[in-house]
Amino acid sequence: MLDTSREPVPASAESVPAADPPVDEPRGCLFALSQPPLMIFLAVIGALLLMAALHDLYVL
């Protein structure tokens, strides 16, 4: 990532310690939705809601 801070640049690069290697960015919601167990769980919940709605429409 680019350094966009407005701090003054040090006079010599030798006095600055080496920067830590970049850490991995946290994974977001789209990564979580790509997991098969979560998708199976959501599909089961969706199917149960659909069955309940159809039961309310046509049976009751």
C-alpha cells in the first residue's frame, strides 16, 4: 500500500529500521459465503422457510 501520511521523510534511510513484511488482509463476507458448509446450512434454512410459506398458502 502506498504511504500517504503527511509526516516528514527521515533524512537518511539507514536510520529507519526495516519495515515488517505485509500481513494478510482479513477475509470478508464473500469469502465466508463461498464455504460449502455455510451454503448448505443457508440452503436448508431457505428450504424450510419455503416449505412453511407454501404450507401457509395452500394448506391453511
